[in-house]
Amino acid sequence: MASYLGTASFKHGAPAPIGILLCNLGTPEAPTAGAVRTYLAEFLADPRVVELPRVLWMPILHGIILNVRPRRSAHAYAKIWTEAGSPLLVNARAQQAALAEALEASAPGHYKVALGMRYGQPSIASALRELAAANVRKVLVLPLYPQYSAPSTASVIDAVTAELHRWRWVPALRTVMDYHAEDAYIEALANSVREYRATHGSGERLLISFHGIPRRYFLAGDPYFCQCQATARLLAERLGLSKDQWLITFQSRFGRDKWLEPYTDITLQQLAREGVGTIDVLCPGFAADCLETLEEIAVQNSELFEAAGGKDLRYIPALNVRPDHIAFLQGLVAQHTVGWTPPSLASRVDAATHARAMGAAL
């Protein structure tokens, strides 16, 4: 017989806010080989991330990759680690706090925001339990992935359902599947470019770089490539850029598979050899700055660009806790929780009375 987690902590007469489960990828707990190995073992074991038969992949992962990659990745993390910890976690915590503050100001007591990372800590499971402890019975899952992909958004959904599979009383669920073409998201991206260029001047090109996925995932039906193209096109139109002033690329490829093209690193080297001296790089698929933006783009790819003859690669920061980004997320929450009004005080009291009559310990 299955054994389910109980919900004895639910309080019938207490407020029952709407839960917002804010999700991102995750991060190692420290910039060390051991911590990175633990993180990568969880991340790369996810069948959504690496779609290979487990009997083939797991020996490669544990026999080769986890013996080689952690040390190299730890060195990269060490370059960007801060006194407060991992940039991704620091930024995610700040986003959680800013969104909670904005929601509380607009609808006091209406929402409870929890942060859950797909890999590492705080986990999605712990965030869901935090919401349950706050009397939440309705949960909006908000992955901070503007463009949907199976290795990102779908993997978050997998983690949510895996945790709820163990619960006796499952909350009502809604999920923000993507927001790649939302007007306020595009405007926030455009504002970040305008403000950066107002201070630093305009580069000769705007390179819009997204995290890549294996090309075979796209051919199997993943909409990610198309949504990235849509985001880039809408952003270029919003900025009034001509076709020769911007381009889209894909970064962070791994393994021997062909990934989405054109590749960011190869494109930057080609542009440098063609005589492009200054280039601005924006990564709209990352809601918060992290290893892939701060180290891969701003350090690794900057060095590649300069080594190939380029003069200056200028990375435009992610949206992070920009006011227009938080306002957009607040609006996104409102849009996706329409009809989810918390019960009135009278109905809560009535429910508590009936529960006591049935012998519930309140």
C-alpha cells in the first residue's frame, strides 16, 4: 500500500494564499570540484537533459564525465563566485523577494512566493512543502525560462509532479509554459539594451545568444528553436534594428551531437575576422545572470572574440531584478491566477467549524 505525505498542518480557519513556485535551473553549493560533481550528477542524469538510454548514458556519465568535467567547471564557477555565493542563487533570491514585495503591495496576503531550483538547493520539493506549510492550496508554477524546452520547462514539471506524487492532498496547479513573446517581456529586454547603449554607446552588432539544445530535440518537435527566433525578431523590431544590425546564435553546446546553429563562439570569431570590432551580446533566455552569461559569454567568448581580432565584446546583463522585469512577472502572475481568489474569512471560519464538528484537531 502506498504511503502518502499527510497535510495535517493545514489550518482550516487560517488564510490560504495562492502559492507562486518560482523555478530556475540551480547551482552547485560551492565552486569546488566536489560540489560541482554532486550538482552535475543530478543535472546530467535527468533523462530530459540527455535523451539517451540509461544503460548507455549512465556508465559514460559516472565513468568519464564526472571524473573530468567537475574540475574544469569548478574553475569557471570560481571566476564568478561572489561573497554572497553563486550569482544565480543570489539573483534568484533577489527576484523571489522583489516579486513577493510587489505582489504583497498590490494584493496584501493574497500570494506566497517560494523558490525552487530544478537541481541542487533549495529544491522544488522543499519549495512545495514550504508552500504547503503556508496553507497554500493553489500553486502557480513559474519557471523562469522564457522559451519552452523539454530539458528546461518540462523537467521542472517532472520535478513538481514527482514530489506531488507523494502527497495525499494535491493542490490545484497551473503552469506558465513560456512567455517568449509577451509584450512586457520584450519591452523589458529592449529597455535593457537601450539603457546599456545610452551609457556605453552602440556596438556594431547586437548578438542575441540563447542556450542551445541538440538539434535532434528540435527535429523531434521541441518548440524551443522557433520561440527563440520569435523572441529575437520581436526584440529587433522593438529596437528598430535593420537585418544587418543583429543576429541570433546558440551557446553552451555539450558532447558530440550537432546542436542548434549558428554557434555563438564560432560566430563571434567569424565576425572578428570580418572586421567587426565592437559587439554587444544579450542573452534573453536567461532571466538571471549565471555561469553561462557571466563566465561563458563575458569571459570565455570575450577572449575568443579578441583573440580573433575583435576589440570589445560588451555583455548586456540579464533582466535580473530590473523594475520592469519584476513588474512583468507580477503581471504574468495576475494573468495566470485569474479566478483564483483566496477564500473569504467567513468561508474559512465556516470550514473550520465543520472540520471541528467532524473531529479534526485544529
